Amino acid sequence: MRRRGRWVRAGAVLVAAGVVCGCGGRAPAAGGVVIEPGELLFRNARAGAGNGMVASSAVGAPDGPRRVGSLNCVRVYAAAGTGVCLTMRRGGTPVTDLVVFDRSLREKQRVPITGLPSRARVSPSGRMVSWTVFVTGDAYTGRGMSTRTGVLDTRTGATLSSLESFKLIRDGAPDRSADLNYWGVTFAADDDRFYATAKTRGVAYLVVGRMSGRSMRALRANAECPSLSPDGTRLAFKKATGVRSRPWRLHVLDLGTMRETALAERASVDDQAAWLDDRTVMYGRADGTSTDVWAVPADGSGAPRKLIADAFSPAVVR
């Protein structure tokens, strides 16, 4: 179902409507979580007190001592001193709050969004924030799946409620399909170019777009939840395998040659991967009752290794 999205100024329309509220000045989160370079930020999945809260550990000792804050997030991400948290309010109609926070986990903005939290990203500069929620359905393989993806400019306060207002060019012509869905944005360093997933007629496409041009172009089929490498040369993504028992496999796409490489992780990973560094991809993986963060070489060599036990939604603060 098509939904129109548009940029609006938070200082005018959004604040008047109560959609965005500035909530700065709160005390730092308990546990001393600070999003500084050299930190790994993640959702704490350890049982007991602090379960579901934002946590951090040192990049050099990812599974070492962790600091747990008081911000509850289903998805969390951070870059350049800006963090984003998708937190959920239970009720008859599920509502996801997009919470933008600073280096000390002090809340700066809050945007209520109808739907179930799915993906979240911050641009390398910390300026642009993106989110995806499930409007109907709760899995990317579901036939009734419908998603909504938006973008917030933290510098100007402008927000785009849905990427569906952008023009999509596919096979050289505009695609105006009524069933288009978008998810999984990842930003380039210029805060203008981005990559995402578009799906129509049962086919998922990797798209590249520009915020300034309000347009997107399909690059290839069967590439979902892209994640741009720190050096901007490659995309990690999940690819549908057609195998029911293992529906996804992680790959890396070289943007210069458009050559893709299957990674050594053989388990099915339904996640938007992140980059530990330019050589390593990390991701959340559920194994029975445990959810952990794993890492694997980005060139297809080696073997996966557990990076952080009882954790999910990782991000390296750069």
C-alpha cells in the first residue's frame, strides 16, 4: 500500500502536533554508558536486570565488562555522538518511539511511530537518522508484510515520514507499483546518498538514492538490508537462498566491480549487519534460547566467531 511521505520542519508542524518533543537535559543513563569512539554499543540480551537495555563494551574487549544503561531499546545504533533507539510501547495498537540521544544517552528527541520496530541507522556524521517499522506482518518473508521507512535530519529537524514519496527508477523507467515497500537504509558519508531495500511483486531490490534528489534507482535484485562499509566501498547484505531451513545468507557486494561474495557464516541471519571494521562484518544471531553478536571476515574467508554473548543490534561508535 502506497503512503505519501514528506519533509516537514520539527520546529513548526511537528512540535505543534506533538510528534517530536525535545527532551534534553536528562541525567546520564545508569551504568556509565557513553557513546564515544572505540566503544561497541548493543542491546543487552543477558537475562536479569538490564535485559533489553542499551549497553556498551570496549571494541578491544567486546565480550569483556559491559556497561548497561537505563534506555530500553529493541534496536539501537550510534555514530559521531548521535544515537538512535527504537523502543516499544505495548497496547491495542503497537507504537514504536524513535528516541534520538546524545553521547551520554540523554534523550534529545522522541518521535512516536505506529508499527513494530525493525531497523535503525545513523549516518557516519551523526546527522541523519533512519528507521523501519512493520506496519503489518512481522517478518520479511511474510506475504502480508508491509513496512514504513522514514528519515530524520537532526540538524534541521526535518522529517520524512516515508521513502514512498521518492521516485524509484527500475529498469530505466519509473516504478509506481502500489505494493512497494522499503526498509533497511544505510547512509554514505555525505549525508545525501543512501542505500536501501525496495520490494515489489515479491522481488526485493537493492536501491541507491539521494535525499536531495528525492529519487532512488534499483541496482540489483535479491539484496536486502544493506550496510555500507566504513570506507564506503562495499555493502554487506542478506540474500534469499530459496532454502526453507536457511532462508538467508550474508554476502558482501563490491560497489566498484558489483561482484558479490558469500560470507563464511552458514547460519541463516535475518538482520541488518554492521561493520566491526573494514575487514569484518558483525550481526545478531539467534541460536535456540540465546541471542548473540557474531563476526565473520568480509572477504568470504575464515569462520564466524562469537563476538558478544547475550547481545543484539551492534554498532561500533566511530
